[in-house]
Amino acid sequence: MRRIAGGEMESAQFQDIAAIEKWYWWFHVRYRHVADILMERSVAGGGRVVDWGCGTGGFIEYLTGRRSYPRDAVVGFEPSDYAREILTARGIPCIVPDLTRPFLDQIEMPVNAVTMLDVIEHVEKPAETLAYLRDGVTVGGCLVVLAPAFPHLWSEWDERLGHWRRYTIASLEREIECGGWQVIKARYLFSAMYLIGLLRKHMIRKKKMSEVEFPKVSEGMNKFLTSFFSLEARMPMLPFGTSVSVVALKK
């Protein structure tokens, strides 16, 4: 299903995410953005959501906590043994994906929405996975995909994380449409981080900047960045950013 960093790198990556995803600004801006989309599509408390590649469960906890989704309305699928250990410790049930079995056979109930939050870049053949997921979603159900933006922002860190690619809006829309979905909305996120992303790429390459994915910030700065980028996500889109967001429907 997914290409991920192996061994100690993978374990450390998930441990780092689990330690900060409940409060760190980058996660919360993304979670709020996707939850707002689900609300717009009327997938609130009564809709069933699958978080495909749920990692350590941050988005599931956001929906069931801050957005008051029933616990059984949000289902996580996760292939990593390391991530599932953390999910188990948190009391978050998840399913190990088996692409040899029909999606509905594993979920056993119709799905109203599928979210893929920084997952598709780990998938070698995304169109096949997207078509597989589409078969288990109700007609009119939605897909929300977030992915890292722009191939020219590719750095050694992408390689260490197990990414296959970074996307533009056009390339991600094309991938999703090849999976049989109808794209209805797309935009870039974190536009104010774009120049920092360019600088970070070159500084990492020259070994002048830490390769830590999530730099430490103070509590005050964390609140400011959360508010700033949450507002930016509601403003008209700029033609650049460090993440791509695409919403699609099952035809």
C-alpha cells in the first residue's frame, strides 16, 4: 500500500508525530481544513469517515474530540506496525489494509468520505488505490487528499520519509481523476511557507540546516501560526504553497 521509511527511521518518525500532533500548529491547520470540508459536504456526525493511512491517529482524535464525531463513525486504516502500536496504546482501533480483499468487505458499512492526509505521496500507484477506495464509497461521497506541493521543493527529507513524488494541483487532480473520482475543489495551503520551503531545501542540501521535520516553536508562536494559517486557508488561494488540497466526489 505505502512506501514508508524503514526500521528505526520509521519508528522514530511515528514517535515524533505522536508526541506533537495533538497541539502542533501544522497538524491542527490541516485537521481543521479537512474537518471543515467534511462539514461542507454534510459528512458530520451522521456520516462514516475512513482515514486511509491514519498514522498515529491524530485526525481521528480531532474528529471524535473537537468535532464530536461518534467514535464508531471514524475508522482508521494503517499498514505500519509502529504506528499501530501507538494507536493501540491510545485506544484507537484500526484496520490493517488488505488490497486483495474488496474495501467494503473490510469496512462492512458504506463509507461517506475518505481522507488521505499526506499519504498519497507514499503510494507507488495512486490511481489504483484511489479506484479501490472509490468502490467502497457511497454515490456522492467525497475524497479529501492532502499532499506535499511542488516537485522543485523535493529534498533529501522527502527521500528519507519514503515519498515517491510531490504534487502540483494539476498533477494531483490528474491522479485522482484517473482513479475514477470527479474533482470539485483544489487549492494550495501554507502559501506563506513557500519561500521558507525553498530556503530549507537548499540549506538542508548544504548541511546548514537541521533535517528535523517539525522545528520546535514556543507556545505563543504555535498559537499565532495556528491562527494565521487557519485564516490563510479560508482566504483566496495563492498560486503556490507547501501543501496541495484536493476534494473529489464519487461520480
